[in-house]
Amino acid sequence: MKMPVTEYVVMIHKRNVGTFAPAFPDMDTAEEFANAMRIITDDVSISEPVPVVAARDPIQLSSKTKAATN
């Protein structure tokens, strides 16, 4: 079963600052944003839009995982 794409993210990375990933409702909007950011920024890595796919089952932490972090 093919899961639906829920949004598209564009990852933006700047050294010594971090990575940000704004989300967009469709590929065209995400691609326009990525291209605009490439034009107006220097020394920043910007990805192509990446689809985010819906998961079938929610991820749940087990009690063992929670205990290990305490």
C-alpha cells in the first residue's frame, strides 16, 4: 500500500547555526522557496524538496526506552 505524501520539506543548513526544515503543502511551493533561498543566501546548503510520507502506525516508545533515558 502506497502511503500519501503529507507535505514537502526543504532542509536549510548553515554551519555553526544548525539545520532548519520548513514544510510546504505542495511540491511547487517548496521548489519555489528553495530556489529563492539559493538566490538570496550565501554559504548555506539548501536541499531539493523532500516528500514527507504519512506513517501507517504511530511510533510509540516502550517502557524500556523511557526507563533507559531516566
